[in-house]
Amino acid sequence: MTRSSRKGGKGMPSQRQLRVGELVRKSLAECLSRGEVQDDLLQNHVVSIPEVRMTPDLKLATAYVMPLGVPGLEKDIVEALNRHKKYLRGRLGRDLGMKHTPELRFRYDETFDEASRIDALLSSPKVMQDLKAGDDQAKEDE
């Protein structure tokens, strides 16, 4: 049996990855909410961290961030977090007490944008017309 065929197969995170990812997420979120990073952009805006994904060896953590209420500054906030990732990694090392502290990488979380795009598509006149036609057809079949 190969390593990737165990525990859910390739691509599925292990319980350990999920647990460590959540610990990293919580530590980063607390650090940002307390304003510990000395950066005006980060101190003046609320940044949410919905998810942290860990590599299987736990050496790299990718934190997906979502700036709240600041449209257009997503790229700047991600760049600011990446500039301060050494400080954040040191802070993470003290919080977690792991043998090896993972390297940090920050990415903009696009899942909310994608969900909004799908909602807009579903509420578009063309889709509504198709749904209404489907309802009419279902009533005729009864």
C-alpha cells in the first residue's frame, strides 16, 4: 500500500494536518486581532483568516486571508502579511511549542468572491427564466 492510498487517498488532509492548521490559524488570528504586527495597514484593518492548509510534512502553512470591509486592498494586505511572516513565524513558534515551526505563506481567500459570483449567476434573469420553465414543465407532468 502506497503512502497516498492510506487515510482517504491523495489530496485529503490528515487529522494531524487539520489540527495543526487550526492551531496555526487561531494563533495568527489572535496575533492580528491584538495588533501585534507593527504595520499601519494591518493595524487599521480587520483581517480574517478563514483557513490554514498544512503540507503533509507540516513544514509549510498556507494561510488564506480575507480583509474585511476594504475592497481593493486585498493585494496590499497580503503583501504586508508576507513582509512580516518572519515575525509571525517566531510568534507562532512561541505559541505552538512545536519541534519545527512551519514556514508561512499568505494568500487571498477567494472562496467568498466565488460564492458571490455563483449567487449572481443563479439570480440572473436567464437562470430564473430556465427555473420558471422547469417549474412549469413539472406542473404539466403532474
